[in-house]
Amino acid sequence: MKIHSVKLRNINSLQSDQVIELDFMQTPLADTGLFAIVGDTGAGKTTILDAITLGMYGKVHRNKNEKEVMSYGTADSLAEVEFEANRQLYRSKWNIRRARNKPDGAIQPARRELS
């Protein structure tokens, strides 16, 4: 399996109104065979890995409840992974939102898609 891209919004410490995209098929990441995710404490390293596992499996290993990964004070969260396996391209998506798209709304069931 080869990950092509990761998209995320409002996961843990990476809170944003816009979708954050990491494209592993673009320079400079596409030009390297191996790379490391590095940064200061709280920079979002684990959040990137959480987005990958949420997008692919719908859960993260350290949280019992998926709503725990939604950034505080937000109304929705998204994790999407585009990957290649057996020479086929797939997109796996996970998202969760609050009722009425309000930060104080009740958590709605997570939605998952694979295409």
C-alpha cells in the first residue's frame, strides 16, 4: 500500500476552517524514498497519524470514542486518505459532525465512505 494524500479538518490540535492537505505525490515528498514527521511538542505529528487511521479504519488506537478527536469548539471533523493498493487507487473517508453544524450541537454518527 502507498499513501498518495491525506486530507484533514478539525482533528485534535490541527483546527482549521479549511481542509489541510498533505500530498505525498508532489515535490518534495514525492522525490524522497523515506521521510520523517518531525516538529515541536503540540505541532500535530500524532494528529497526522490519527487522520490516516481515522480515514482508513474509522478509529484511533488511544481513544475509545471517535468524538474525542474532534477539535474543541468545532462543528465537524474530516479525515480522508487516498492510497494505492494492488495497482488500484482508493479513497477512504471518515467524517463526524454536530447537529445543526453548531459547536454545541449533539454529536451525530460518524460517516464512512470507500471509493
